[in-house]
Amino acid sequence: MSHKRVTKRKVIIAVGGVAALGAAAILLPQANASQDGTNDAASVKTLKAGDASDLAAQLQQLLGDAFAGSYYDSGQQQLVVNVVNVSGDKNNVLVQAEKAGAKVREVQNSAAELEAAAKTLKTKATITGTAWAVDPRTNQILVTADSTVTGAKWDRLESTVQSLGSGMATVKKSTGTFSTKVSGGDAIFGGGARCSLGFNVTAQDGSPAFLTAGHCGVAAEQWSDSENGQPIATVDQATFPGDGDFALVKYDDPNTQAPSEVNTGQQTVAISQAADAVVGTKVFRMGSTTGLNDGTVLALDATVNYPEGTVTGLIQTDVCAEPGDSGGSLFTQDGLAVGLTSGGSGDCTVGGETFFQPVTTALQATGATLGDGGGVGAGDGVGDNGQGAGAVDENGDGIDDRTGEAVNGNGQDAGNGQGAGAVDENGDGIDDRTGEAVNGNGQDAGNGAQDQNGAQDQNGNGVGQQDDNGLEGGSGVSASN
């Protein structure tokens, strides 16, 4: 694994010194999202993939049982939302979805019906070499069988799919064999296995760590950045098989600086936050064996029956992968962390199916957050010298004494000036000395923080959409975050 070494060990997500491949070799600059230029509330909005993910999550909650999945039309840059059972309340459901900026499509199968069908497959067709996931573009379950599923196994799978009823599921035959993508080579090494680092994170206790595949985490407890090198990190948590394929691995040196970046070999992509995958979104995968490759999200909530056991809740894509790519990062062009490479079939010569662990689920399960652990004392926000975010501000002027940059405190008392160098004894979110708003992220920082586009709710969380100038509002996170 290639590293950029600084005074404190700085580990950048770089997986092998491999060359980028094909169309994925060039990542375009971050593109701004834009609306369609009109003020018509019922018009379909033009969205970036990350904004489409946010909108899909909002509409799922808003529409309730009428919501039957969604996908991203990358050609039109639009979110398409499936709805069912709208005959009695058709206008209201359609208006709500259209008002939010989505393109609405009425479909036959509800989310509950698709979920019930998936449970039937789990009960009757859990066969090694099979996988299934919901494909919102067809409004069906996509069932895939690898080359080992033959004879009585194939008959059992086919009859189970037929029992689900017409229009509920389709079966696809794969020429490859489903497997996890572990091998020997260079990148991160443990117990004779080679995997890829996914995303650097900060563990719940504030220590620097990274995410990788769970099947890597159960293969070895300690991991090195060279084949015969000393261990640099130790597995803290690992899940595989079962409810995911992810592991949290903590760096042994607490002074390790681990920024949220992906080194593609040609450029470094800053990772701003984690996001749920959206079907139809173009994604990029970085791995220690094959480098940078791109493809499309095909389906969500995939169940894969590996030889080692069944794994649920995965993302299915057509991005290629090979042994050693396990755990590698799946991300979008605009710097959203989406997944960790789990496994699949095929290779980067013939293609195939690949499955990824959602990053959002892994972060929630481990309690980790994307970002730089920053070494001892960083991120705990307890220090009274402005060290809440790893900065040094001994005179409390809000400027990092080392870098000369503004300090954005992240600590428990940021609103009281201990995280951001401000003084706010009454907790009203206004610096008592300057009269300016406090940009802390602490308990007493005030709750009317301004969103990047000026949109604001009572909690200061913003609306997570774009303004008329096409500037991205983020995902509902206030500018002070």
C-alpha cells in the first residue's frame, strides 16, 4: 500500500501502485448539481447522484407504503421513483413526489411484496452460488446463479422463482463462480491474505482506523502495509458472514493521520461523506489488484450465498473485481463513500457481477465516522485550548497556531469557545467578544446553524437540495458542520 509519510504518520487510501484502467482512468472534477431552471414545483429536477440518494431517502419516508423503490437515470440526471397502490390517493402521492423533484412511475410490485418474495427465496433457495437483489428498474427481484448451480440445484432455484408468481423475479445465469476476493500480493496483508483498505475512519473512541471487508477481518487479526512488514493495525470488529461483510481495523499508532481520501494512482479524491447507493448511479472502485474501475449500481439489499455462508444487505454492481480487491473503496465521482468490495464472479477481462458492503451500514454498526483520527487528543473536544478538532489555539483567537487556518471546533464545549476559540458563555450561538456566530459543533453551539445555501430549519440542518444557481446544499448538513 503506498503511503504519504509526514511528521505524524499519514495514511492515504492508496491500494497498490497500480495503473488506472479504461474509462475510469480519469475522474472529472466535481460537477455541480443544477435544477431545470424553472420554478415549476411539479417539474423533474436535475440531480447529482449524491443528491438523488438524499431525495430517495426523503421520499421513502414521505410516501410510506406507496414507495416501491427508486433509481437514478444517469442519462437524464433524474431520480425515478416507483409508486404503488395510489388509485385511492393518486393525486396526492404523485404530487408529493413530483413536488420534491422526482420522476414518478407506477409499478405493479410493492416493496412489501418484493420483500416477501426475497424471504421465500431465503427459505427455499439458499444455495451456494446464488444471489438475489431488488432491481427497481424492472420492479422485480434479480436472481443470479453462478456456474456451480446445476442439476437438482438449478431445478430447485427455478421452481422457487416460478412459485413467486409472474412478474416477481427473473433468473440470470453467470459464467463465473461467486467468491470473496482475497489473494496474495501487495496492499494490506494479514495471515497470508491480501486485501485492500476501504476508507479511513475515526473509531468511536476517537482513535484512527479504517474499514475493509469483514471476510478479511476474520482471516487475520493484524494487518501490515507490506508483505513482510510489521503489523500497523489490529482488527477491532468484524462481521462475516451474516448481516454484512465489513471490519473496523484500528491503527496501532495512535498518532496515525488517516484522512478520508482515495488515491487512484493519478489523483487523490477527497471523500466528503458516506451515502446510500442508488440504482443507476455510476460508481468507481479502487482495489489493490486491478486499480481503478467504474460501473453502475444494479440492485440493492442483495443476498449472496458464498461458500463461507450467506451475507445479506449488499449492493450489486457490474464493476469488475479480482482477488486482492476485497475491502477496496466504492465511491462516486463527487466524493461520496458508498461501499466496500465484498466479492462476486468473473474478473476484469470478462466482467461479471460484484457485491459491496454499504458504507453507511458499516459505520452505523461500528460507531465509526468518516474522517481523520488525527492522533492523540484529536476529536475528543475536551481540551480547553481549542484542541477539540485536533487544532492548537492557545490564545483562543480561533486560528490554528500551527497552520494559520480557522479552527472549526468539533468538541463537547465548542459552543463555549473551547472547540472553536470563541467565547459564548450564555450558549446563544453568538461570540460574546465579536458578536459573530459561533461555528462550533458542540452541545452549546446553538441550533440555528446556516446551511450552505442559506436554507435553514429550526435545527439548522438545511434542506439538502440545490438552489437556483445550481450550488449544492449538501445532504441537509449545516455549514458549521
